[in-house]
Amino acid sequence: MFIRPSLSNNFLLKRIIWSDLISSSGTSQKFSQQVPAVKNSEEYYEKQLKEFQTLTNVTKKVRTKKPQKPPFVKNFLLGKFDTDLLTYPELNKSDTKNLEDTAKLVQNLMKQNHMVDCSSMTKQFRQNLSDFKAIGLQAAQLMNGMECNITESSVFLEKLSEHKLRNSIVNNEQLGVYLLNKFGNDELKLKYLTKLMNGEILSAACISETTATDLNSLQTNAKLSPDGKQWILNGEKTCVVNGKLADIYIVFAVTKIIKKDLLTETKLTSFIIDKDSPGIVIKEIDCKGIEIVNITFNDTPIPTSNVIGEVNKAQNLLQSLITELRLSIGPMCVTVSKQILNNLITEIRNKSDDKNLLHETDGIREKIGEMIVSIYAMESILYLTTGLIDNYENQDIEVEASIVKAFCSDQTMKLATKALNLLGANFVRDSHWLHPLFEEALRFKSLNEPDDGLKIILALLCLQHAGKSTHELIEKIRNPVSHISFGFRRMWRNRRNNEDNPKLDLELGDYLHPSLENPSKQLEYCVKRLEFASEVLLVRYGGDIVNYHMELRRLANVIVDTYVTAACLGRASRSYCIGVQHGDVEMLMASTYANSAAERVKYNVLKIYGGYYNTNDENHRFLAKKIFKFKEYFPKHPLTRNF
């Protein structure tokens, strides 16, 4: 069904009109500079036919969303659990069928010889992707995109991640194409986005810097020229994926610094820079299996028309970009983890014989069972999180997206390590199938943002949310002399929490299949202990909690385990209730994860509650201080004598 194009897509119609004007009259120098005339008439008509087919094949996609809800995971720290989280999201029947069919075509494309043999993002490789609409997944149909929602695009990213160039593909899609599609104006879309989606050019996002730890420490800056016609860019960006082959760079640079008292606020602007612009120096980084470079900009001029969004307001763009990037790690981790597990199963079976059935030994079964549950958990949180974005208007999912990245990359690394332990000496061969997948797992954990720092950030975000709602309560608890009667009442009400026996009154089991009654109680236990742990930390440290990273890591682990448990239980309950194949096994996997998660939550919260006397935190701080003083490992050799 043909639909009327929206204003955000009218640049495609402009392009067709301009092409017609050029072909009918060669006198318009202005138009001919923007859209070159097609010399070959056959090529011209083929191009026009393709654009006409794009317009006539558009089918209206109705995307209705429910009103925005309070943040899900952040509210766990307040002891609140929105039971809508247990209703696992799903697509309607027709969308699911179309998605499966189209995703299968993309998956088959990834397995074709001419694609498998590609070792870099060549133009032909990109155009093959474009022919299957595998570039611009979220772009409008009028632009020859698929107009996918986040859930659908994650499915395609899983299939695209089966190729060894997964990082290059996803970075081009989720950074370059996504940013231009969502925030670029019509002029930039006409100039760059259509070429990106056709595979004619490749993008690279320049975000990270060697010394930058946050937005305020970015050094790359851009200043407006005296005539106001261009920006002058200076600085260095590191770990730029696709940087060598890219035709355009998307750069975030400091364009304004506001200082007030002791506070400094940095304003960013996002630019598109052509690779052939002067002052660009590219330095390759030796990194096996992926193309990464450092890029230096020396007085690089940028036309004012190449600003994405608004000047000094790129912080929101960057936050949206980072959220999208974190979510895109999930599909890649799921695919790589499945490849590790499937290859491992094949190798174990090949080594088994009538005298030595390796796959029937307890040691093998334990590790394989853990790997299956890990992949199930990764899938569960990925598509629960994408469902929250697709189903609720402007839903706050900054913590959920962070959990997807931190959890999935951590689990993929653990899977690769378990496979290494089971394979033994075979892994030493560089040609072994696990080598590239192990290196990929390492990149997931460290590229762009390390997991450890991300966990600290998500813990602080949750505590900030909890602190806003409980600041009066925390103030009373921290000043017992001024609130004596309140203190006694609080002690009486809190006695069960102090004994690790919280009252389970959320009744989450009412929203799951009855067979999941025990796991639902374990989920309630996790939520209640998380609420207790957050209160303990806020009371003990107040605003200084930002400096206690060891405590924040423990809290982050509790937050992650609670969210993942909810995702697994909701998914398993849905699968079993609607009769999905292997639904009964899903119930077992979800229960297995819930049981393990409850044990970890119990341990971490007891460590938080015990404080200084129940952990080695102070010992670790002292030892670290000592070694930085001596600048090396300082204990003497075990055989040293002093008499």
C-alpha cells in the first residue's frame, strides 16, 4: 500500500525531481553541481526504475507505543517491581513471519563464498549487503531501508554477526547510518546517507580518546573560522573502527567550554568529515582480525553545513549513539557464543568413541550446561530490553542497555575461557577455530568502554535514582540522635533484612506459570536484597559512594543478576504457556539461572552489609598504595635471608 512520504523523508523525492530537471535541461549549473547528470541512458533509467519501485513498494508499518513508564531496573532499588516486566515482549504474527523470512535471506548471504572470503569492508561487499537491504535497518522504506524497530534490527544484527567482519558491519550500521538517519538534516541525508545505504561509501565514528575518561576530558576541539564559513578541527581520536577504509568520519568535538566556579561543562558538536579533507593523518593499530586506527586532525576544515544536529548540543546525540552501540553488542555476543558452543560440541563429539565418551562425563556436562544457560540469559535480556524500547514511549533504558553490554560481553568471555579449558593443548595452534572467536570476546569486553567501568556507572545511575526518592529517609537514618524514636522503629522493621530473611510480599509468582513458583520467590528475594543493599550503601557513604568502587561493583553484580533473572523467567513462562518447542527445557534453564543468581546475590549483599570487617577492601587499598609507592612488586624473594 502506497503511503504519503513524511517530511523527514522528502529529500528522496527532491533527488528524483532534481534528476528529472537535469535530464530535461542541462542549463542548470546549480542543480548539476549537487546531482551529477547520468551519462549512460540505460544506467539512468535503471536508477529511476529502482527509485520508482522503492516508492511503490512501501507498506505502511503501524508502530504504536504505550505511555512511558517509570524506569524498571532503577526502581528495583526502591523495592518496586513493575510486573509488566514479566510479560515478555513479542512481535505480531505477520511481522514475525516476515522477519524470519528476510533474516534467513541475510543469513544465507553471509554464508556465500564470495562474502565469506572478504577480509575487509570492500565496496562490493557493502553493495551486496545493500542489495538485501542489510544497511540502514532502521531507515525509512522511502530511503530503501527496512524501517525496523529495535527488536527487528537486533535480529538482523545477529545474522550479520555471523560474518568475521561483524564489528565493521555493526559499527557502520549502528554509528554512521544510525546517526545520520536519526539526526541528520535533509541535505546531509541526500549527500551522505543514500550513498551509505547503497554501499557506495563507508563511515567511521571517531569518539574515543586516549586520555579521556568522560565528556569533560575530551581534548579534540573545533573552532569557528573568522569568516564563519567553516570549523577548524584539531585533536586525536583512537580505536576508530573502519578508519582506514572509511570515506567519511563522524567526529564529536568540543566547541564550547563553560566554567562556573570550580565546575566545568563541556559542549560538544558532531561533524561529518570527508576523508580527503586536508590535515588528516591515519595511523594503523596492530590488531588481528579487525581494522582499527588512530586518526589525528591538524587544522582540518569542516563546512558549517556538515554539522549533525545543532551546534553545542551533541551530548544527546552521543548518549543515543552510546545506548545504540551498547545494545548492538548483545546480538554480536549471542552469535559468537553460539559459534563457540556449536564448534565445541562438534569437536567433543568427534573425539568421543566407544571407549571414551567425553560428552557423557560429568566435567563436560557441567561446563556445557553452564554455557547453554549463559546464552539463554543473553538472549533473554537482549530482547526484553529491545521490547521495552519498542513498546513504551521514550522509555528510560540507560541502565538496561548498560546491563546488556556488560553482561553479554562478560558471559561471552567466560564461554570462550571454558571452551579453552576443555580443548586444552589444541588451542595453542594459531589456526584453531577458537582463536579468532576468543579474540573477538576480548574485544567485546574492552573496545569502546571496558565492562568494569560500565558496571560502576550503572550502579551509580541506580543509586542516584534511589537517592532522589529516599533522601529524607536516609537523612533520618544517618542522624539517629535527632530521630531517636524513628531509629528504634526502623530497627524493628529492618530486623528481617539484617537476618537475610526479607519479607517476600511482591507476589511475582501470580504473573508467571505456576511451575515457576520457587524461582519467582528467588527473584523477589533478589529485589528485596537489592533494596536493602542500596539503603546500606547510601546510609554508610552518602554522596561519597562515588569513590567506593569495590562496593559499587558488588551492587552492580546484584543489579545485573536481578534483571537477568526477571528476563529469563518472563521468557520461559511465555514460551511454556504458548507451547513453544522446548518450552519445558526453557523453564529448566530459567530456574537454573534464578537459583545461581540468588546465591550470588546472597553473597554480594552480605559482603555489602558486613562492610569493612567482612571484606578485604581495606587490605587491597593498602597493598595497592604500597606498590604504587615502590613502583614495582616489592616483596622479597621467598628464599631471601636477612641473617
